[in-house]
Amino acid sequence: MTYTDLIEMPSFTEGAINLASARLGAKGIDVSDDFFAPLSRMLQDEPPHWDATAYDDNGKWMDGWESRRKRVPGHDWSIIRLAMPGRIFGFDVDTAYFTGNYPPHCSIEAAFVDAGDPTAETVWTEVLAKSPLGASAHHFFELQDKEKVWSHLRLHIYPDGGIARLRVYGAAFFDWSKVGADEEIDLAYVFHGAKALAWSDAHYGHPDKVLGPGRGQNMGDGWETKRRRGPGHDWAIIRLGHAGRIQRAIVDTAFYKGNFPDSCEILGAYLPDLGDVLTRADIDASEQWKPLLPRTKLQMDHIHPFGSEALSDIGPITHVRLAMHPDGGIMRMRLFGTKA
């Protein structure tokens, strides 16, 4: 059993994305000290791990950000540019494997910078007051104000030590008022607020990855299920960033060669009041949503474009059900259309 197997996730993480995901583009841009372990490790998406035999020139190798022992007044801090501006629901400050070298306390400030990074004139707002931390544990902190939009964080640790992972749960902010009524836009893009809400299997990769930027970096950067040994097929239900009419679509199986799905289909529905936590009845009902793309054969490592000749006009939709038959991997799905 691993360190993360028995973690019960708090309710504020449901339907949220990690705004501090390095995979999505979050980056550490300044730090007071990272002598033992660089800030970039704290933003990695994979769970932290422990290697008892790993040492480098400065000492024990640790999977996270770690500053040296402070021998002068003050405390250490780091500044993180979020992957995208967004509303923050809460934090997970994870001190996994930091036992005699974790910080006793932390606090977090936030700022919104419209373009670029913070300067000396930037106004910072404390969103998490100085709070206690413990050894090798997740520390979940929920924010009361979940409506303000932030672009950067300043994490303070008192006085020094190491944080394995910082996860910032929230929702991407995208100003849809700036999108024209006839302007084509990807409604299934994570930076535009799209999110996977439910899925049959995510053994090798979370379905949120199909909503990510670019074509992917490798086979681990897409949604991939385990080999299905029984009847049925795999599926994911995705909330679009905005209600809209889909005009064209792309299903990309980049890097998937011996494990691409035989075929896929996309169903859609207009359900503006559907919550982010789906019941079994919600999931069962999704099997009867309207077909946007009928079941279609796929190829390995290939971009599959679908225009108006392949897609059905099913009107405005808020959600889609992406199904692959019987299993396998899809790197990206794009759903281009106009907002409704």
C-alpha cells in the first residue's frame, strides 16, 4: 500500500483542476532558497516518491522543494505562476517523506497579474493564514472566498524545510464575454474551463488529459484505460467550458500505436443545471444522450478530424460523453464551435 492509497479527498476537490500543475504549465518563478531540492519538483503532477539510496552533491535527494537550514532571521518563500488564472477552492500542502525536515508552518498569498509576472508594486492578498504543518502528510485547506480570480501564489514556509507537492484546487477562469457570438473556439479545452466529471477507468492516464494543450508529450500524457477483459467499453463524461454548438471535432491518438481504441463515439446533452458530482442515475442517463459523432473507426498515432459531414447538429450542449470501444488511449479531443 502506498502513501496516497488511503487519502480521503475533501469535497472542495470534486470537479476541480490543479491550477499548480506543471503538466499544464504552472511554474516556479522565484524562490528564497532551494539548496537541497529545486522548486520545480513541488509542482510535478505525479505523486512524490522516496528513494532511500538517492543522494546528490548537496545531500539527501528529496522529491519536492527543500531549503537549507536557516541560520539567520526570517523565513523561506517561493512564487508560483499558476498554469492559468482561476478561482481557488483550496490547497493541498503535502509534506510526503519530509519527516525531520518539514516546515512547522506555512501561509499563502495570492495576486492577480493581468499580463506577465508580479513586480515590486504587485499587491498580494493573504488567502491562507499561518497554519501548522506536520510530518509526511497531506494538509488540506479550504478557502472561504472561492470567487476571486488569481494568477500567482506566494508560498511562505516558517522558517525553512521541505514541501513535497503543492496542489491548488480550483477552476480555470476564461472571460467568455470577450468571445464573439460567431467566433469559433474549442469548448473542450481545459484552459477554457472544460473538466472531466466521471469515467469508467483511468488506470494509465486521467481523462482530463484529453482536454490539455498541444498534442501531448508522450503516451503518458493522454487518457488511457487498462485492457478490458470483459464486455462493455470505456467512457468519460466531460463538462464543456461553455454551452455551445459543435461544428467540428478532432480525436487524436498521438503516441498510441498498439493500444489505440478500435473506435470512438461522442454523445452530447444540454444540462446546464447538472452538478459536478454525478450520481449513478446521471451516468446511466448519459448513455441516451444525443449522438454528436456516431461510432467511428480510429487509427493509431493519428489526428482524426471530423467536420459538418461527420457530426450531427444536435443543438446547444453543455456536456459530452466520449466513449472508446473497447478500451485504449486517446491523447486529445477538440470540440470547436460557437458559444450558446
